[in-house]
Amino acid sequence: MELGEFLLVSVSSALLWTCTFLYMVPSLSAMLFPGYKLLSAADRVIWNNKVMSVIHAVLIGTVATAALLWEEIPKLYNDTLWEDSVVIHYAATTTVGYMLVDTWLLLRTPSMTDPGILLHHLIITLCVLAKILLDYGPPTFFNAMRMIQEVSNPFLHLRWLLKAAGMSRNSRLYVTNGLVFAAAFLLSRILPIPYYWQQSLQLLTSPQTYVRFGAVGLAFWLCADFLFDGINCYWALKICRGTYRFMKTRKLE
């Protein structure tokens, strides 16, 4: 993807997500959820951000899953792994636009600011820039595997939305959503780690990969993957501990 095309898609994406946050989500929320208007101004900002994040996660998770199953996995068996997917490139560039908007919202709303999420956004943006503009990254098969991790995010944000809508933390829906979130996180982010690294190390140890990227490129690739999986493992530990404590002390209503 050329620089001009990348800027066009990412800036258009940022404008689209900004409009989604400022206009679409508030309008639909006011129509569908009467309690939305009763929220404080600060909570409405968080609500709009959470809904925007759910929409992004559903769209990108769906596109990445479809691309992985029908386009990327077959490349492992027909020796075309290095043929990049246009679909994944556009999905990743769209995500850059979303992350710019989300980062802006996180920084201007102290109650939403999370250093881990900001670091996550920074790493992803740098990896997308390196891959799409410099061709300095792994084949899009690995990008697709990272992108399907978004499928756990809707359940994370839905937890806050349910609570803001007045749902009790002990209600069956709230508890079920929490359990589904924990399962989705482990299945999409932790369970694939051995398979991801098996495929990654096979590629990293090939002479063709070293010639293509050199020592610096391979170090960047490895560091980014270690950071991704390190953050995911840290979050997984917190989620498992929190889920265990919650289920041990809460009673369903």
C-alpha cells in the first residue's frame, strides 16, 4: 500500500469513527435505551466509547476471522504465505484510524486512561506502519491471527454497559457475559499462542526470512510479538483471578 492510499484510508477511518462516537452512538443509544439520557455527561462519554469499541471489535474480528479461514490458512499449504492479503491491509489501516480516535478519547478522559491499553495501541500502530508502508513485518497470516483477538472485546465492554444500564452484578446476564468474556479471551488470545509461535519460529529460522528482514527486522518482529503475548498473559491472569473471586463470592439473582 502506498503512503497516499494509507493516509486516505486511515484518515477516513478516523473521521468515520469520530462521527460514530459523536453522532451515531448517542442518537441510537437515546432511541434504544431510555436510561442513556439519565447518565451523567462523563458516563455518556464512556458509554459512547464502549459502544464504538464494540462496533469496531465486531467488524474487525469478523473480517479477520473470514480472511484467516478462507485466505490465509490455505497459504500455509500451497507455499504462498508471503502473498499479502489486501483485505487484511485495509482492515489494519482502518484499525489505525480507530486507535487514533480511541487514544484521543482515552487521553482526554482520565477515568478511562489505561497505560496498558495505550501501550497496546502504540505497538499495534507501529507494527501496522512498519508492515504496510515499509513491508517490514510478518506475512498477513500472522496479522490476521492477531486481529481475531478482537472477538473478546465486545464482552469486555458489554460488562460496563450492562452495569451502566442498571443491571445488577449478580444478575444472570451480567455473570454469563463475564464468563463468556473470560472464555473468549482465553480462546482467542492465549490458546493460539503455541500454534502462532510454532508457525512464527518456522518462518523466522528460514534463510529467506533473514535475507528479507535482516537482524534488526527480526528483532523488531520478535520484540513486538513478545510484548503482545506478554500483555495478553498479564491480562489473562488478572481476568482469571477476578473471575474466580467473583464466582466465589457472588450469588445469582
